[in-house]
Amino acid sequence: MANLLPQIPGARKKGVLLLSSEDDFKKLDEHLINDTVCIEGPFQSALRIAKLIRDKHKVSIKLVSIGEPNTQLPEDIEIINSSIQEIVGEGRAEAVKFKDGKAIGVCLVLFIDQAVELKSEEEMTNVIAELGIKGTTDVLALTRQVLDKAISEKGRSAKIEFHQTNYHLPLINALLNIEVKNLGGCLAALQQAQALADNHPASTGLIINSLDGLLNKGVATLICEEILAALAVLNQEHPKEGIGFIPDNILRSLGLQLVDGRISGIAVILGPATDEKSAVDLIRSFQSRSIVSLLAGNVNGNTFRQQLTNQGIQLGLDNYIVPLGDDYLSAIYAVNFAVRAPLIYGGIKPGQWEGVADYIRNRVPAFVLLLSHVDELLVATGLGALAFGLPIITDLEVPQLGKIDTTLFEALVTEKNYQKIPSRCIITRGIKVKMAEVAVPVAYAAAFEGERVRREQLAVEFGGKASEAIEFLSTKEESEVEDGLIELIGPDIDQLPAGSKSLPLAIIIDVFGRKMQKDFEPILERQVHRFVNYAMGLMHMGQRDMVWIRVSKDAFGKGLRLKHLGTILHAMLHQEYSAIVDKVQIKLYTDQADVKKLSAGAQKIFNERDERLAGMNDESVDTFYSCLLCQSFASNHVCVVTPERLGLCGAYSWLDAKASFEITPTGPNQPIPKGNLLDQRLGQWDKINEFVQQKSNQTIDTVSMYSLMDGPQSSCGCFECIVAVIPEANGVMVVHRDYVGMTPSGMSFTTLAGSVGGGVQTPGFLGVGKLYILSKKFISAEGGLKRVVWMPKELKEILGDRLKAACTQAGQADLLDKIADESITTNSEELLVFLNKVSHPALTMDPII
């Protein structure tokens, strides 16, 4: 049969494949596999590919085997004791008839050539094991040597840490429940690593039996690498041309983007590409798929980071490209980034290693892309990645490894074609990617949202200090909207006078929808910022009549013109809001007189909207909304969003949730009728309690909308601020995520955050959105703003005049001056002295505890 399909009727139909080499298996990715697959060929080869397809696509397999099986078949794999007579279907394989008269429906028929020789898993494992064992042995010896030297020079009590984390050395903390605070703690962790390398359980019971215990050596390697990285930080040798360790607050800030799809995956790229063009093409492909790339490693000094910077690519988290460091040791920062997700979001405690590994495997969409170089240490490191279900894709000729116990799909895959690498990575990890289809001449994806267009890159700008600019969306009658109309009134950007780089601009968006409501207008209008920023080479800031848009020379050179703004807005409003928007038209004005006139008219509507929103409160509605978006990370967490309390991430208001429900009735934002009022002061209703109890998996019975101390809302990990009680001051402090200093509680934000999150209800601690601080319902059961005795200076400045107004509304016009910050004290005793000096109202209120 070599290289020829069998001579049976229908063998040339679509959906019939001959697999004559291992490379041919990649052809399977080109086919939709959603029904039974029939495979004929040598038993061992047929069984291996049957297992692969079954595990990956969850379909049943029928084997027409050459040779008798001598093993028990897995579930959903069945032997057919008759040969294929005919393949039938209209143009493609839809069913198979057998010589015994039976027939089955199929979506794919595979013939495996008898000449195919597949390496057994045992052979592949032996090759990997030999390299991995040496790598683990070497890194254990190196770690012991470097640690002994550090102890001899600095002593066992010398402090060791990564900055801005509550998890010490996070990998060691998560797996071994060891809080490494000094060099002596490193010794304890190293002993555990040695035990694992010898295939003995760690003190937490950690032992992985997959691949005959080989993955234990990988975990031991990662532990050693975390110790070595911490020692490098101690000796100021890290980070190397990168950000190094990723602080907790960055992981928390990414939580919402990971759950709402703006980040679809994380690529850990080790080593340089074959050339600079390949590096750029690869990173652009990942960006277009909303995949964040973490970079580490070098080959003879050549790095992926340098390849990108040589080509003028902007790096940074805002651009979805994060250099960790130019050495391979910096890869550990990707691992201890991933390992904190279950601790921060999943409610998993340090030492619960099985929960940590399971969470990463099923909820952290990361993979390793190994390029250009491999050695024993990288093999050992890769085994550690596999232990947590993170597959490895490489451009190197290495032994490939199918699905193992710890991975969802294949463990180690080779793909030498750089154009196919991104899709290979996505398929191997099982990542679901939603790509926006927008007909513009530049790349378009969420990864470009943070891109900046600097002065030297500028082709033209609108608004800001250069000119007047406005964007305005309104609802019209059906007859007033021509769907798809994009009209430019005035000069385009290629018609500017010589030397000019600015134009006035009014973006007027008219929509019609049978389910569209006036209250949804500002929500859709706010999306202009996001939609425009997704275009590479476009920068958008502000909203309403405070808009600033820049177009880069590169985007202009590729043909981007003003009408493309309309193309973007028309496509994305239909794509994301099709449930409430039926027709969209966009008119763009660039004449000063038109812009000024339109701006004046829009301003009246803006004022009306503000007045309408100001009149909304919790009492004026009979329905609140849930937000369960973060349950993909924190499975027991339930946000209840009210007109006066936005989601703790700061991204979802009551109107946002209402619109979201109209768009996706089965989505994370569900209406919750308030029901009967149980306690007005606490803000408790019977139907709210019932909903929260059900959706929190019976972990929370009662929730108070307005209390910090009595049944507060639970928190996931992506809150903007923490409210925490300070008992000795009879008040509370509010700390925002970006504050890195100490607080009067004796804990930093990262330490406090370790006590709040994972969907747990914690009286005295509350995760909130920044704007909730301004609400009249802010911990109103405890007295509201008058309880606030301390908050960082930056948070005061962010809230600005709105905070002053809220203080006045609370009956304390001078309250802001009585709230301490870090410039006054971060010490609880000094805080009390200050509060007494300024006669803070919290001191005379009822005891908070």
C-alpha cells in the first residue's frame, strides 16, 4: 500500500487520507473531526493515532486492524472484524460499508501505510530521559555550589526575595509550602528538590508518576532554577535585559483580560528565531491572535528580543511582548508567573500541589516555544513545564511525544515551518482564538491596543492639543440609518497642506436596533476607544469631546485613510453588539465649522446622559445583575453589580451588565430580581442571597451589598482596590493595586491581596473597583466614607475632585484632609496620633468590630 490509497470505491473522496510518515499526521489538523473516525492499518500504529484523535476531539474510533490486538482497548475505540468494502458520501466520506454488510457514519477515514515506523513512547522517553537526567543532575550541583557560596559570604539569615509578591519564591511556596525568606530557606527547598530528583515524594506529598517519574526531575529542575534566579536578584545579576520577575499586581491586572478573551494565550518563547524577519512574522501572528509572548534565552548572544528591536518593534506588556531576560534562567519567571494564578484566583493554598498543577493545566492557556537551541538543562526545564501541562513546540528535530498524563494533548511537537508555528501552538495547547475580521490595510487585534504613536512616527493627529475632535453615538429610527454607509465630509489625511499634521474630526455614529436602548448609547460609544486602538498604527485616547487620535507614518504608508475608521467601527459594532444593533452608519467630518456645530449639539446629549445616570440608584431598580466572568479563574466567586456598585474589577457598571445580558442572554451577566428586602442597612435581599448561594457552588449563604464586616461580597483576584479594617483606628484603609509601599496594617497591597480572593468571603476585607469609593453605598452599613482613615496619595489624586465632592456629600467637607496617606505615616501608632490631631470622625463612631 506504500504511498497509494487502497483500490476500493470512494477511496479518492475528500475526508480519506493516507498516512505514510509521521509528518503526514499533521494533515489531520486540516480536517473538522466531530464524528466517528475509521482507521485501517497496523495495530500499534493505528491504536496510537486512535488514542491521539480520541483524546483531542472526543470522538469514537473504529479500528480495522492488521494483526490481532494483544492489549485492552480504551473506551470509545472499537475493533471492526471486517475489511472496508466501500466509502460513500456526496463528494466526501460520510459512511463506510464493510464486507460483512455493516455500515457506520464517519467524518474521516484514515489508512496507515504498513511501511510507517513510529518510534514507541518508550524509545522517545529514553532519549528525553537521558538528556533530562543529566540536566537535572547538573543544575542540582550548580545550585548547591552557588547557594553554599552565598551562605559562606552572607550567612544563612541573609534575606532573599522577589519584589512585589506575597508568595516569596512562588513556585517553591506553591508546591512545597515553604516560605523562603532567607538563604537557609533555600537549603530546605533544595533538599526537597533532591528528593524529587531521586523520585521520592516531597514533604507535601508531591510526586508525579507519569513517564516513570521523569517529570519529578523536571520539577526539581524548576525549583533549582527559582533558587538560582533569586540568588541572581540578590547579587544584582538579574534581570538581564528584561523585566525579570513579574510582580503580583501585574498578574492581577491581567485577570480580566484573560477571562474576557482579550488575552487568549501566553507563549513562552525560548531562544531566537532563525532570522529577524521570521521573528517579526511570528510575533505579529501571535499578536493578531491576542497571545502574550514572554521572551527569554539566547544563542551565542542572539536573542528574540534583539531581533524584534532591530526591526523597530515596540516591546512591553501593552504590546503583548514581554522580555523576561536574555538568559535561559529567566524562563523561570514565566513559570512562577503561571504558578501564582491558582493561588491568586483559584483559592488554592500553598502546598496543595495537585490543585496547583490541575489549575494550570486546565485554566492557564500557556505553552513553551523552543527555538534554535536545546541542551540537557533545557530538556530538564521542559520536563518541568510538562509536569504542569504546558506543552512544548519547537523548530528543532527532536523526539516527539504524544499526549501524556499531565497534558491535554501532545506533549512535545516539532514544527519547522514558521508560518505554521502559531496554529501548531494553538492546536497543541487547545487554545480557542477569536480573531476580528476587519477589512483594513493594517494588522488588527487587541494586542495593538497599548501601542503608542510617538512624535517622530506621526503622520497626522486629531484632537488633543492640535485640534478639536469628538465622537458621538446615537440611536435613530430604521429609516434614518443606511447600514454600511461610511461617508467622509471634508479633506482626507492624504489631502493635508504641506507641513500640516492635524485636522479637526467628528466621528458621528448612528445605529438602529430593535433591542437598542438609549441607556446603551454611552456603552457602545465607549467602545470606540478600544476598537480604534486595536488597529496597528492607530492611537486613541479619551472619549466624548476629549478625543485624541494619532495615525503613524507606517499605517499611512500602508494605505490607512479616514474611511477605515468607519470600516473598523461598522465591523466591530456588528461583531460584538449584533444582539442589540441591526444597522450602523458612520459619518466623518473634518471641516472646522462642521466639527464645532456637531460638538455643540452632542454636548447637550452628554449633559442629559449625565443627569440620567446621576438619578439612578439601587432603590430605583428592582433588578441587579451578576457578573460571573471571573469564574473561569475563581470558580466560587460571584459579583453582584448594582447601579451604585460597579464590579470589583472596575470594568462593569450596572448598565454594562444590563447591555451584556441583552447581547448574550446566557452569558456571565444575568438579571437578579432583588426580591424581598431582608435588611436595609446591610443591603440584603432574599433573591440575591438565593442566586449567590447557587452560583457560588453553595459556598456563600448570605451576601451584604453595603457591609464590609457582615457577609461582604467575595473577591476574585482582579480587584482594583482593597478595603481593610484597621481596628485600632475604628476605621478602614483603602489601598489600590498600583501602590507598592507599606500600609498602617503592616502589610503591603500584595500581602493584603493574599488574604482576599479566590471567591472567599472575608469579613473585614473587601475587593472593590476604584469608583465604588465615591458611591453613597460604599460600606454604608459601617458609616461609608467617614470610616476611611488612610489611602495612598496617588489614589486620592486619581479620584481628585470627585472624592472631594463625595466627602462634602457625606457631610464632611474637610474629610479628605483628615484621611492620612504615606506622606503622613504608614505606622498604625502614628496614624492614631494624626487622627486624634485632626479629629477624624471615625474615632467617635460606633465600634467597627
